[in-house]
Amino acid sequence: MEFSQSDASTGQAVPFTSLEHTGDIMMKLTLVFPDKKRKTIRLGERQRVKFILKCLPRGAYIKHPQRRTKLITHQRRLLRKVFKDGDVISVVYQDNFVGRRLRQNIPTSSKKCMITLETNSKRAKMPCGHAITPQALYDFCLSELESGKTEIKCPFVYNFKAAACGSIWSFEDIERYANLDKKETTFIESKVFENKMKNSSREIPDTNEMLAFLHNSPRIFIFGISCPQRRACPRCYNIIEHAGGCRTMRCEYPGCGFVFCFRCLSEKTKCIIDCKTAPTQFELI
């Protein structure tokens, strides 16, 4: 039995989970979102109301189709005690909903959000100095990745001539400033990897196989310091095996040519003499 979870940024349904309830009668319920979009879900009558709440984006709640009351307080009740098969349920957003909340110890800004122009919720002060809310940052990041981008650049526009900031935001900063959870971070990593493969006109390999190949790499010593023998090029992810010589490597994949330190994986111009060995690559960005 499958039902869907709505994405917090779009309100659209995405696969959520699969459950089996032996001998449980299935109920069909229809969720109507504020933008009039509808989503039909099927749940067992002995499941609890909280399963419906898991189908909702952040800051949303549902109302009883007859009594029009909030159902957050009824989340532990069984579905058959609250709903009937075929009920149409309204999804409502809280008036004071501000989306994602800023993590503690993140620099804040008093300027309005560069995208939504919002001033009510807290705005993060990005490394380039411009302000954005965590929710706007997350939505903007998804939009850029869906359009095939592999880098997220600051969209702040300085003047009417459309001179933009263009500072590149690291994905570590995006994870912190947008307050991403592990699932969202993994999704963004896989999307960046997919876009980089498409942009380089390469067939997208099985990510799990690549990571397993890197994880099982034997160790070698480069100038007396232990290091994995297999590395993925930090730019195009072409697998490179160190056969000897110095630690400076040039990726020979056509169109790449990235020069980097095989030990710390940083660009050659940013590497220092006593650099530390980067761990085995478990992530591909």
C-alpha cells in the first residue's frame, strides 16, 4: 500500500513510503491544497490521523470535512473514528508560517530577502553579504538544479542593468543556511552529480557502484602519508588510480583537464605543502 508525501516547496506529491496492513479496510481520502491541487491517498482505516499529517508540507494542517476543526490534536485517533471513506479534506497553511527556520549560530541580516523581499522572518546573511530566508534559499537551489545547473550563484541584482552578484555558494554553506536534513542533502548531492554527468555528455553510472569501488580502494603512501589509491576527479568524477610519482594529478578525461592534489583533493593552486589527506570519498560533490 502506497501513499504520497507533499513536497514542502511545491505542494506536489512525491512518493512517501509503503506499508502493509493485513485485513485492514482501505479508505480513500482526497487532500485539497490551497492552490486547488488535489491528491488522493489510500490508508488503512486502523491507521492514525498522524499518517495524513505526514503527507503535508511544513506549516500545514487539515480541517475535518464536517466540523471544520483543526485535526492536529486528533493525530493519535484512528482514521475510521474521524473520517469516512471518500472524504474531501482541506489543507490549510498557518497564518504565521515562515517555512524553514534558521539554524542557531548562522549570521543574520536586517536587509529584506533578495528573492521574496520578505522582512517578517529571519534572513541569513550569505557569505557574499546578501540576505535570504532559508526557505527561499532551498527553493532557489532546487530551481537551479532542476534547470541543469551544477553551481548555485547568488542572484542578487545590484542595479537596473541587471549586474548580478554571481558569487558561488558552496554546498556546505547551502546545507547550513537552508537548514537541510540528511534526506534533502542526499537528494541535492545526487542531483548535482546527475547534472555534472549530463553536462559532460557522459553516461550516468551507478552511483552506488562508484562509491563501492572508491570505498574498497587499496591504500598507498605518497611522500610517506597514507592515501587511497583510487580517487574520483573532484570536477567530473572520472575515476583515477595513482600509479606513482608526485601527488599532483591532471584528469585526462576529454573536456576536463582539472589539476588537483591527489592527497587533499583540492585544486592545485589552493593546495599547501603540508596538506592533510582527504578521507575516502563517500560523497560525489
